[in-house]
Amino acid sequence: MKIAAVYGFLRKGSTYNTTALLLESLKSKTECEIAEFFLPKDMPNFCVGCFSCIMNSEEKCPHYAALQPIVKALDEADVIILASPVYVFDVSGQMKAFLDHFGYRWMLHRPSPAMFSKIGVAISTTAGSGQKRTNETMAKSLSFWGTRKIFSYGKAVRATSWDGVSPEMKENIKSDMEKLSQKIIREHKKHKRNPEIKTRLMFHLFRKLNKMSGWNRADKEYWEAQGWLGSKRPWN
């Protein structure tokens, strides 16, 4: 199993350690190849809103070179993990800046065919609350990328550092990660890997829009080249 994990932080606190427990549980059950990226170290740039990626090509993005190692890992992964602590009831600024660079991959534009067979995981922790909204932000991007199955896990750890988390809470998280790893492995082993109905409905909606309007030449040409405006679909 190939896993790409993107952390919206550099500090190895509760969110990092929660994700580490999940990775350890997965490694104990199956052979894993893991690529990890820490923001902003591995992608320090903010999207400048130039629309070059959407209207022309992702290669026109001024940060294309910096993004490529992460894009390659995402495309090759079976499982994509997005992890962010809660910052004022949402993802960290680093995670938001990262996700902004993938607008061109949203379903309306040019989703990668590879995404429709992947499992996505959104993980967040917080001292107080806001984990639901934080996971929704990450899960929304995973969904609009076409990810076929998405799991979310959020936890209020009632501490500002991993050292401050109670032993009972840590055991609870460890147990939760054990259960989550089992779900991921079961999903990964499925022979039929079609996306959930929500993703398929989105695909058909945006297929219709691209077929009818063609407002963005780059998008329409992409959908035509993939065969999606005809009978071909990015799943079995």
C-alpha cells in the first residue's frame, strides 16, 4: 500500500502523533510505502490567484516545480492523508495555501483519473473544538478531486501539546486509529473500486457542464482527451 501524507504544520504535536499512530497500525497489518510532506517546508508558496493553472495548464503555475514532488506522490498513492490541527475553527493557513494550488484538479476542471480509485483520510486534533469544520475543509478538496472513499477523524484532546494529553486519551486515540486502519485496509482490498454515488453524481453534473458550455477551452479539451464526454468513465 502506498500512502502520501501531507501535514499542514511543522510542529509534531497531537495531530502528528495521531497520524503516526494510524501509520504504525497500517504498517503492522500490511506492507506500506509512505511519503510524508510537511508544510510550509515542502511547499512554502501561496497561490497568487493568476488562474494560469485553470485557464491554461498547471505547468503555467509559478509554483509548478515546487508542487511536483507532492503531486507525484499523490498520484501514485493508494491512500492520501491530509492532516491539520484546528486553527481558529479551520485548517492551518499552510494547509489552505496548499489546497488552493489544486483548484485546477477540482471536478469541474481537470480531475486526475488516478484520484477516482483512491482512499482519502482527513485528520485533525484540537485543544477545544472545531475539528468537524477542519475535517470538512480537507474532505471537500478530497471529494472534488474525485477521491472514491473518504474517512475523517477529529479529536478534542483537551491539551495544547502531545505531552499534555492524558494517558487515557492517548489510549483512546490509539484504539480509534486501530479501527480506522482496519477500515482503510478493508476498503483497499475491495476488488470493485468505484467511487461513492455522490462522487459519480458530481462527475456527471460537471461532464454535462463541460459538454454544453465549453467556457474553458483547456477543461473541455481535457475532458475530450480523456473520453469522458463520450462513454468512458474514470472508474471501472
